[in-house]
Amino acid sequence: MGPSSTDLRLVRVVVALCVAASAAPATWPAAAPAQTLERLTLIPTPPAITPAEAMEHVGEVVDLEAIVSEARAQGGRVLLQTAESAGAPLRIVIVPPMVGPKPAALAARYGGRRVRVR
């Protein structure tokens, strides 16, 4: 059994494309210069603040950066207490998702570390 008429039509199309490509001019137009695109951000990055600056930014969206002096799991949540050396201590409450690390594992991970929260 030989090639079908559909197969022969596909071969003719491929051959026609190859012939058309080989007949293209020897010199192609110069490529457009590369453009640097701006990074797309849906929400602007908020400023990073310390716990000492927190009272000045009540009601604003900010990134709070601090060292965790105490971390514990309580009632299905993780409570992080910031160090007093950074100003008035603040409490950060993390409500973990239903799937993922347990609160005790998260508390162990964050104790004594520098964190940034939004």
C-alpha cells in the first residue's frame, strides 16, 4: 500500500515551503534594537520598616522586618514576639494553611531569626 493522497499533499506543502525559504533574499532587514521592559508589578513593593517605626504607619501596607525573640505555637496559630532591642516589642500572628507544616514546626523555624512580614 502506497502513500495516501493526504500524505502526498503534506509532502508537496513541505517542499513548497522549503523552496520558498531558499528563494528568500540574501540580505535580511536589520533586527530592531533590543528593548528593556519594565518589570510588571501589580502591587507596588511597600517600604520596609522596623518595629520602632510601626506606630507611624498604622493603617498602611508595609513590610515589617525584625528579629524574633520568642516563637511559640498556640491554638493552631504561631505567635512571634519581636526583640525589644528593635523598639517596642510587637506580636506577629501567623495562621498556617490547612495543608503544610504544623504550627510547632513553624515556631521552631522562626525562633531567633530575622523575618519580614507584610
